[in-house]
Amino acid sequence: MKIEAMIPRFKKVPKVINQHLGKGQFLEEHNRLSPLNLQATTPLLSRFRIEKASLFKDDNWSIDKLRRPFILWLTSLTDKERQDIGKKKI
């Protein structure tokens, strides 16, 4: 048996090359790559931008630069905090 036959094949997900994304594009790309428990919403992204303003130099939402800090921030929230952020107008 060839070794190649034993290696599982995974569907390649195309990587977003344009690093200058808007908030909506970041939201779409992040949610496409994330499991349900890490899905983002517009209110969550808005709160993240307010709380982590030092990460933003302009209106650019780079997947490479912001996705990991966003996931760390998101996982630090309690379920109640996530629900409260979703209810508030930002």
C-alpha cells in the first residue's frame, strides 16, 4: 500500500488574498472559517473594535492580523456578556 493512499485528503479552502477587508467581509470570512461557538456578529465586531482600538490603524479588518485576537477576546466573554452585547446598539 502506498503512503499517499493512507494520507487523508482535505478539501482546500481558498485563502482570502485581499487583506484590506471591510467589517462585513471580515464577518463573512471569519464565520466561514469558524465553528458555531465562535461565530461573530456585527455587534460583537463593533464592541471588539471599541475595546481593542489599538489594533486598528484605519478601517481595515485584516483576517491575518485581527482574527486571532478576536477569537481570544470572544472566548474570554461569558455567555451573558455575549448576549448583552447582541442586545445593545453600538
